[in-house]
Amino acid sequence: MHSMQDKKHRLSKKDGYRLIYIVYKKQEEVGLLDVYPKNGPMQQLDIDDEEVVHLVQQYLEEKKHGVLTSYHVES
């Protein structure tokens, strides 16, 4: 998990968004599993381990069935 600030709304990392992602180092892939705000009407303070496991399982199923969208990022 990683926190990200929201420059558009002038929010700090503390008030920004939380990103949940999975990294495959050998394949040089990163999969975005979820993004949610830390404050506001849709805020979520944290998610439990079961939800993270569910997100990873869902990601792996979608990857297996080829329904994910890929983006190549140049370094």
C-alpha cells in the first residue's frame, strides 16, 4: 500500500489517497488493485487482510482470463 497526495485539491499525503498494488519484479509488471480516499464521504481508513487477499485473487483471475488493460510505461 502507498499513500499519494492530491495536488489538484491541495491535499497532503495524509489527506490524499491510498493505492493498493501488486508488483511482479521478474516480469517487470505492476498491477493496480484499488485506490481510495483517506478523507471525505468515500473515505476508507484501512482495509483488512481478507479484503487484500480478495483483491489479489480477483486480479489474478482477471489476468488469467485476459480482461485486464495493459499500459507500457517508458522509463
